[in-house]
Amino acid sequence: MFGLYITHPQVKIDPAVPVPKWGLSETGAARTRKAAESSWVRQLRRIVSSHETKAIETAEILAAAAGVPVEIVHGMHENDRSATGFLPPPEFEKAADWFFAHPEESFRGWERAIDAQRRIVSAVTDVLASHDPALPIAFVGHGGVGTLLKCHLQGRPIRRDGDQPGGGGNLYCFSLADRRPSCDWTPIEEWQGWM
């Protein structure tokens, strides 16, 4: 059976609001509602979310369609970037490049990539340890830690070239039997389901 890692789509960017409190934009919410119409969503038996607002809002839309509750796991949050606060998009992209290129170092006080990877892998592993592998499950979170988890599942070093395209609202699928990815990042409203 399958597991999914799903990233929240577009958000309302507000430099005056802490990043973990940002919610979905209307575009992000509309994309999630469109994805919720897909048959694969109704197959999900568990939806586990980061505690950040944008992830919870994404998970709630999907959970309503699947008829399951949202479970919150605090260890699934995005890499801690609070040391720098909000960075304008061009500056953020440069910082993210550095974050992935230097996984054992901290970018201006950010959580190190190796520590964020350890945390997301541990959170997902802990959930799967008590999960029935016959039941489809989705983890809803963030692009940075989702990429770190994907690198781990692929058995490859931390690198940004495995990052999601387009800034959010993507998923990848992995087998619950061997925890190996079976597809690359795909927009949530375009994925055709487990093959």
C-alpha cells in the first residue's frame, strides 16, 4: 500500500505574521479543494499533519473528503528559520540553496539540514511503526523537510536538486512495504493515484 508526503500549496505571505502561522492563500485553498475531488484522497485512512497553520489547513480539506480526522505531529514542522525571520523570496531562495548545500552547518542560526532531516525521519518513522501497512496514509507538511525526507527514503545525500518544483502543493508517493519512493514530486491536483 502507499504513503504520501504532501506539501501545502500557496500561502498568504505576511511579513508581520510569524511564518508558522501563515495560512493558505485562496489559490492554495482552491488547489487543495481540487485535489480533494481525486479518488486517491478517498482511499486515505490516516492524515498526519505538521502543526503549522498552512499544513493543518491543507490536511483539513483533504481529511474532510477522506472522512478521517487530522492527526497533528509536532516533529513534522518545517526547518526552524526563526533566527532570520521573514526573508523576501529572492533572499530566501539563496538561503535555501545554502541550507541544502551545507547540511552540517547553520545558515545564520537556522536549524541545520541534518538535524531537520533527523527530526522529520524520526516523526514519520514513529507514526509508521504503529500504522497498519495495508492502509493508505498521507503526511502533510512542508517542502524543505519533505525534500530532506525524500533524500533519506532514496538513500541519497541531502541536496536541493530533489526539491519540489513550483513552490508548493506537490506530493510524492512511497511504498509502505519498503518505504521507497514510487513517484517524484507531482502537483496534488494532477496525481493519478497509486499504481
